[in-house]
Amino acid sequence: MFNNRHWVFQQDWAPAHRAKSTQDWLAAREIDFIRHEDWPSSSPDLNPLDYKICQHLEEMACLKPHPNMELFKTSLIKAATDIDMDLVRAAIDDWPRRLKACIQNQFE
């Protein structure tokens, strides 16, 4: 998926992700991840899912109105199934630039 490039696992603020057992499990398997105490704020600027993927899914799923929640869910699942991996890679590749911008803005 990432062309054999190094990657770091970033989780969101879900309680299960902050759990000591989850953090210990990742560490025991030598998975490169951002430890809970080092997580950035929950800024959408730092989450590829928030700044790129969800926007794309919303655009694709909402091309037409849905008369009920079930049809909306079906449309959203289809949009997720059809997502282009180049879009995912581009969102991830943009993360370092976004992180640098957040760091600069915090200290300026």
C-alpha cells in the first residue's frame, strides 16, 4: 500500500486507542506508532481521514439526496469501496507538510 516506505501508525482519541493495553500491544509488536502521551491535538489538520478522505466520501455519497438513512449508508459504503488508493496515498503524503505548518503556527 505504501510502496515499502516507512510509516508511523497514528490513532485517534478513541478511548480504546488510549488504553494502556492497546499501547502495550503495539509496542510489544514493535509497530512504529505515536504514543498516547505524544499525540497531537485532535486537530483535523493532522488527520488524513478528516482533511481529505471524509470530504471525498461525503462528496461522493451525497451526489444525490437520500430519502432515508439506509440508502445513505449504502451510498457511503459504495463510496468507501470505490475510493482510489492514490487519494489515500496523497492524503498521507501531505501529512508531513501539514504537521510542519501546525508546528510553525503554534510557535509563531
